[in-house]
Amino acid sequence: MANDRPVRVRIAPSPTGDPHVGTAYIALFNYAFAKSTGGKFILRIEDTDQTRARSDSERMIYDALRWVGLSWDEGPDVGGPYGPYRQSERSQHYKDAASKLLDAGKAYRCFCTEDRLAKLRIQQQAEKATLGYDRHCRDLDPAESRNRAAQGEACVVRLKVPVSGPIDFQDQLRGVVSRDAKEIDDQVLLKSDGLPTYHLANVVDDHMMQITHVIRAEEWISSTQKHVLLYEAFGWEQPQWFHMPLLRNTDKSKISKRKHPVSINYYRDSGILPQALLNFLGTMGWSFGGDREKFTLAEMISVFDWKRMSLGGPVFDLAKLTWLNEQYIHELTTEQLADALIDWRFNKEFLLKLLPLAHKRIKRLDDFIGVTEFFFTGDLDYAAVTTHFAIPDVAPKEVAKAVLELVEKYEAREGWEAKTLDEVTQAWVTALGWKTKHAFMLLRVAVTGRTTSPGLFETMGVLGKEITRRRLRKAAEVIAKLPAPAAAPAPATKSP
């Protein structure tokens, strides 16, 4: 499989949120492997979920990967011989592929309604049966199927999955991985709106873009048998499969935004050097050799070998990242450090965002430092201001829970402008039934560490999404540990 072809690898992020460090991690290993073999590294945008896809998210993916030091040979913004590289622009390819499987009898149209499928699921749950589609439409006469579709009846296209028997694939890091076909549904390939599911689009695109090696996170192992079945149904040569170990928190749980910042933008905004972050990601499950932990991208490429990969869950340790970042900072010349600081925060673009908030608050230029200090720091010390986290008659744990809910509401909205933040926050306060003055003071202290500051939402806008959300989460941790306020003493009663 894919042994004699020039190496072509890809990453295919979905533009549905902030660029994840996991994307950079997988991209790094795809890139290092491609460059170590003289191959090509491709960026593809998987935006078939149009209800969640966001144009600003796609732009952030480009910016974040380039900031960290990775570039691509082909992609939506640079072109290439196998474009378009954005799935939303490739719909006809998926329809043609689904038609090919229908014509070959490898797939079928399913006319089951959402109501029938919901009732089926309830019945299966009641009977404690395996959940999944019951293949109700699998044996429909093809002519009847075509006629019903031609008359406009809603349907999806499903793959005819073998009803039993092992489905195997060779993982280049893990060996043979096997799964019984009876555990796999007749998966949907084309939805009723004509858009492909992830599985169909992924396989069609990888084939058409001549991807030779699929290097992705281990969470996709359970999908690989579905992809193997599709390659077999089409009669296409499979790529080689590599499933990388997931990044882990220190407690070995899967890295998540609730325990660590996971957006690449957070690390950029908090002062981590891009070369340090890339180096750090290169140590996640991979060994340079010996005890060496500090190395450049070029050095990693020069010795790259999959035999250096360990499948134990690599720990995403922020203390280690900070240590590594320190090593890089200390190696900078004074002029290089000045350039790094200017690129980070002391550039004209950032100052022009900040100055309108500080302008009327300073009498001398040196006042600027004190007024804006919290814009240039990471996590805040709340020890002296915890009394301002209190909401009358609300237990601290409930306050903390509400703050985390607000973070989720911010994440669900596109954009990070003061107007949007104001709207979301006002709705949150109203739903809680809190007084605005108490809620806004809590947020002001959480975001700035102070009881007075420039406009709250303007401040959040300039701080940026990642720093703001990180501070709100850290504040929630502090609030949750605060003691509940003592109950007011009962009024004294007079003796009869």
C-alpha cells in the first residue's frame, strides 16, 4: 500500500473554533515526515458541517500554523494540482462517488424518516439491544429506490457494510487492528441535503489528492475500519495508517480546554515563542535521541524516524513548556529579544487598540504602565480581591458554575467585539437574575484583577479571546474554593 508513490500527507482541520494545539501537534509530525522523505504536506479544510463552519476560524488556522512555523505545499490559500482544497467546494466529487457505489450495488438509498429512526432507537434501548440502524431499506429494489428518489422523496445514501466477520487494517505504529463488522452500522455516506458525511468526504478527498500516508490522532482508530470498507468498495489503494497518541493532561485524561488552554492563540498571546511551542510538541511521544529535549524543526527532520515514537500518552505539561520557552528566551541576543517583545505586544497595532482605553486615564506618560499592566501579564493573583467575587445570596460554587457557563456562551458566538460580548453577558445576567453591578464587578475583577479598569467589554476585546477565557476559568477555580458566606444571625426574640 502506497509504498512506491512519492509521499503525500495532509492535515484536515475543521474550521469550527479556535486552532487547537492538537492540530499543530499532528501537523508537525505530518510535516516532519514529509520533509524527511522529500514529500508534500497538504492542508485541506474540512467544512462539510456548514452549521458550525466559520470563516474567521479558517483564517485563524492559517495564521496559527504559520506563526508556529509550519507551511504547506498545497492548500486553499496557496492552490495546487488537486484542488479545490476546501470540502464545501467539492460537492460534485462526493455525489459522483456515491453514485458510483449505488450503481455497483455497494451502497443503497435509505428513506427512513427521523421519526422512524428515533422510535427504533427507543425500542433498542428498551430491549437492551445494540444501538444502530436495522438495515430496513437495504434490500429495496434498486428501480424502486431510483424512482422514489426521482420523485423527490428524502433519502440518505448508506454503505452496505458486511454483517459479520473481521475488518482489519495495519497501523504502522500499532500493528494489526481488528474489529467485527457487526459492530459497524451501514454508515451514512451522503446526507439528505446532498452533503457528504465525514467518512465519505475524507476517503474521496484522500484518494483524489493522492494521499499516501494518513497520520492522525488515535481517536480516529474506530473510524478507520469504515474507511477501509470504503476503499475496498471503490477498489482504491489504501494509504498507510498512522494513529498518533493523544495529548494528555498530567492526570492522564485527554487534554481539554477545561484543564489546559488548548488554543494555539493562547500560547502566542501569553508570550510563548513559536519555536519553543513547536519544539515542545515535537517531544510529545517522540524522542530525538539520548536525553535531548531541545531541538529545532530542521534538526527534528534530519533524524526523523517513526521508530522513535512511543505510544504512551504524552503529557502536555505546562511547566515543561515554560522551562523550554525559558531556554529559547535566554539564548536570544538583546536585539532578538527586543524584536520578540515588539512582535508579541509592543507593536503599534496592539498599542493602537490599547491606547483608546488608557488615553483619558493618564496624566503623564509613565502612568501608562500602571493603568495597562494587566494587559501584559498572564494569570492574575486574586488573593487581595476575592471579596469582590461574591454575589449576594448565591453560593460560591454556583457562582463558579455560572462563570464557566458564560465562558461557554462566549465560545458559541462568532467574533470577539465589545458589542457581542456585551450582548452575551447581559443575556447571561438576566437569565441568572443577578444584579448587573454585582455580575460586572465579578467579571471585571476576574479579567483584570482590579476593581476599576477601562470599559469591561472593551478591555476584554483588547485582551483577546484566549487570555480572557483563561482568566475567567482560573477565577472560577478560585471562586469554587471560597467559603460560603456565614448565615445572618436570627433576630433576637423577646421572652414572653
